[in-house]
Amino acid sequence: MDSLAAAGLFFSAFLAATLLPLSSEAALITAFELGMGADEVLLYASLGNCLAVALNFFLGRLLYGAMKEKIKAHKSGRRALLLAHRYGYYSLILSPLPLIGDPITIAAGLIRLNFIWFALIAFSLRIFRYWLILYWLQ
């Protein structure tokens, strides 16, 4: 598969892990169905998605005051913040889910979770989700 397809998958997965309403799973399945190898698909989708999740976390940390109020203004954001405060690292189990997952990663930065533990939990769950999809497709 050419590097343009890999870059497209990477950026699709990256953008889908932000608050934009995109599906990284659709990009992952499309890339696989168009002939990209499972290992490549897993690598590029995971890199893009995990990098965006890290960005969400650090945005939460850096923009603490402004982001906290914006998150509280939305129903899914309030739910994510509540879960993050109440359950801390346990709430990260929900981070791969649509709608609530990305606000949880921002909330993790807002409440100052340890980044190493955050990354171990959130990254591994997202990579595992992609692995499960690819396993199911094969």
C-alpha cells in the first residue's frame, strides 16, 4: 500500500480521536478492505489515534480553566468530567467508546491524572479495539 493511504489512515484516526464526529473504525475497515495489510492498518490507525488521545490529555492540562467550562457546557462533557472525578483511572475503560470517550481523555488531563498511567490504559484499549476489529474482519 502506498504512503498516501497510510497517511490518510493515520490522519483519519487522529481526527476521529478529537472531538470531531468522525469514525476511525470506518477508515480502518476501508483501508483493510482496499488491501492494506492488517499490521500496517493496526500500526497507522493506532499511531494516529493514540497521538490524538495524548493531545486531548495535554489540552486538558494546558487549557484547564477554559476547557473545564466548555466541557461542563455539554451533556457528554459533564458526564465525562463526573466519571473522571469519581472514578479516575477506571473511567478510562470507557475512553474508546464513541461520543463519551474523547471527552474522557480531555477530562483526564483536566483532573491531572498521571500521564504514564493514562497512556498505558487509554492507548492499550484503543489499540486492542482496532485489533479486535481486524481479527473479526479476517
